Amino acid sequence: MNDQDWLNKALALMHNGQWFGWRKTNDDGNVIPNNQRMTYENVIVHNSSITKPTEAEVNAKIQELKDAEQAAIDKKASGKQKLKDLGLDDAEIKALIG
């Protein structure tokens, strides 16, 4: 995933529903190109009962998600190695877990 994907995922998991969006114009009224809109600076909150999280909170959530993804990758690799240590070959492991 790229930085924009991580930002979008982190924000989406911070509150329920579609509570945020992206600014389309900057403070001068100029259109922000679509490929530049998905940044923390351009986050807008649609739900008045929710305040915009700080950039530090968003970055912490992104790191939490990245750590969880890496942990899942590491556990899968560890599990495969344990199966190899038990004598299974790569074809047998693939048949079990894909």
C-alpha cells in the first residue's frame, strides 16, 4: 500500500461511517489535483460530532496498522518454518495453507 492508502485506511478505522473526505480546493480557491488531495492537510470532517484527529494520532494509527500487517506476515513465515521443521515439504505446506 502507498502512503495515501495507509492514510485512508487509518482514518476509516478511527470512526464509524463516512465521517471524512478530502478538500477539492485550497485556501486560495485553486483546485487541488486528485493525485494530491489525499493528504492529512486536506482532510475535512463531515460529521460535526467528530473532531479532526491530530496528525500525530493519525500517524500512530498508521503505524499500528503497519505493525499488525508485518506481524501477520511474520507469523505466516514462522508457521511455514515450523511445518518444514516437522518434515513437510513446500508442496505439502502449500496444499495446507496456500
